[in-house]
Amino acid sequence: MKVLVIGGTGHVGSHIVPKFLAQGIQVTVLSSGRTLMPDDPAWERAQYVQHDFSSDSLPIEIKDVFFDAVIDMLGKEHTYKVFHTQAKHIIVCGSIWMYGEPKVVPTPEQAQTVPCPFPSYARRFDNIHRDLRNAKKQGIQFTAIMPPNICGPGKIPLEGMGGRSLEVHRAHAAGKTVILPEGAESLIGPCDADDIADLFVAAVTNPRTASTEILNVGSAYALTSTQFIHTIAEIYKTDIPIEYVPWEKYSTEISTDIGAYWHFKAHMCPDIRKAARMLGYEPKYTPEQSMERAIRWMQTCKLI
């Protein structure tokens, strides 16, 4: 089996590639070059191709190669167009934010509010449905996998301001006060990159089952905003006081960027029953464990 992983040196991609190699699958990693392949014996059999996949062009190394599966972790809108004649199965990475603000939790694989408040996500979700329709007509296997907040070793985890700031994490470790919006609390479900990688692998190794499906991936449950901060405090072995303010003040004075405050407005608790039923998906890590793995990684790397 030959598999191409676009963005294979990224956070989730770096968990996917070793899983394939361990199964004896031939892997080609397509990377922009911003992140090199790890200096790890587990990666020695992977082919590394440096290429900026921002256009329809392909590098000579893979221009005429036929793949059993192409995984696009970058969510490029032209992936299906480029590879539908060079792959049996195309799997793309989306986001549950593409659904818009959830009406129900756990949230199923369908639009919740229209329009989605994030134009780029709305456009990508439209592209996924376009590619699904084309795949059905042309007999191509196509799957979209939709994660929530991605966590775990290899990336700075979400913090109490809704970003991935080392400065904010240092403030958490020092026990400084966190401000949250008062009222009904949003649910936050950090999901470990290693668990997300497992579903991508399951989709590749069970192509007929996964074909023409949109599948949520996530943790078994989510945390309230308050419990999310308490979890961070427990990991840092400190107390983090919480101050609650009205939503209007929070969104206009405390956290004014929608990409940050959305974590404390809209639930991130995907319904993963479809992936469990169809592909046997079962997350190994709880949100608390995933957060701890990410923070311990930062500490090991001396980032904090």
C-alpha cells in the first residue's frame, strides 16, 4: 500500500506517519519544508518530498505516482481536483468549527448554524460537500475527518484566553487570575493528536467503510470552561483564581478576537458515535490526559 500524507510533518501528521510505517505501509510525506522530518529511526523508511502545495502543480517525485490513499492535513481546496486520478481514496482534515455554533451537544456531522461565522471554514465545508458529490459520481473514495481542539505532545495547547500562547501558559503556571464569561459555560473538548491520527489510519485501512463519509473525531467527553481552567491548574500544581465578567465585557474588552473567544462561546464536543460504529474509533486519552501530555511536552522542551 502506498500512502501520501500532505502536511505529514505537522502536529497530527507526525503521529500518522509512524503508525503507517509500523504496519509496513509505504509512506510519502509532502511538506512545505517549514518542518523537517524528525531525526527518528521510526521515520527512516518514509520518503520526504519538499513542495509547497498551494497550487495545482506537483513535484516530479510524485507527478505520475498512483497512491492507494492521499491524506491532506492542510485542507487545501484543490486536493480532490489534483489527486482524483492519482488515488483510490482521498481523506481530508476539516474542523467541527465548520458546522457553525452548535445547536446540540454532542454535535453531529452537519451544519448547525448558517452562515458559519468563519468564512474560511464555511468555504472549506462547501468544498468538502462539493468533493463528496464529485467522488460519488466518479466512483472515488473520499472521506472528511472533523476534529475539535487538537491537543497533545508537539503543539502548545489551548489556554485560558482561547489561544496557544506561551506567555499565557506561564501566567497559568504562576497562578495568575483567569477571566471567563459568566453565565452558561461552553464545553471544551481537547483531543489528543495521537487519537486523531488513529481515525485517519482506520479510514485508510478500511476505505470502503469510510468512503463518502464525514466523520467526527474527538475525546470521549468535554470539560466546562471552569473545569478546563481547574485542569490546567492541577497540571501546573497551583491554584488559578477565576473572575467571571458579563459576556459583552469579555468579548469587547478581555478577548476581542473571535478566533479566541469562540472557545468560550461555542461548544466543542463532537458526537463521535459514527466513527466508533463504522471504524471502531475509541479515544485513548481523556481531555485531562491530553492537556497534561501537551504541558509536559512543553516542559520537556523547556518552553515554559
